Amino acid sequence: MVLPKTVYENLPYLYFLASGGLLALGDGWALIFSAGIFYAVACIVLVSRSAHRRLDKHKTHSIKYLFPELVYEYLPYTYVAIGIFVLMSTVNPLYQFAAFTLLVLALRNLLCRKNNRAKSPSLF
């Protein structure tokens, strides 16, 4: 079965919406677990698509990284999950500010990553 391109491209975002909707419905452990599953599936789909569509695959990396590549790929999504969890579970303004900072940092990382991976290979 082949999905239309508009549905296929937006499917991970529909998973994110389903996750948020489930979290908004209540506090039951089944809802939270289901929301986590939808969130994890959306993250996996986006990371795997990004890996297949990269234009900078040819570069050989001689620098040893601090994080393994798998951890690096999922780190912004982990920041978002922690930020949302803290925002939903506390009323302390300091914790909410820290959660908002995590969300902004994750958004920045994802936008920079998308921008850098979409560039054509260059000599410099």
C-alpha cells in the first residue's frame, strides 16, 4: 500500500498530535504510555527519514564524537519530551523556565540540523 505524498510526509506530525492529544485527555498510565509510544514512533520515523535523505553522507568524520551517533540523533527529541513532562508536572516558575529553555534548545538543534543536512556538498 502506497500513501499519497502529503499523507506520508505529515504522518510523523500526526503521531505527535496524537501523542499530545492523549496527554491532554488525562493522567492515566495507559494514556501516558500510549502517548509515549506515539511520540517514540514519530521520533524514529523522523530520524530514519533524515538519515536516508542526508546530502552530507559522503563526509568522513575523523573527529571522535562525545556522543554516539544514535544518542546524538535522538537528543533534541529527548529534550522536547523532558521539557513537556516538566511543563505538565510542575507549577514552579523556575522549573517551567528550564523546561521552556530545553524546548527552545531542541528546536534550535533541529532547525540547524535540517539546514546543515540539506546543503549540497561543498569543498569548504
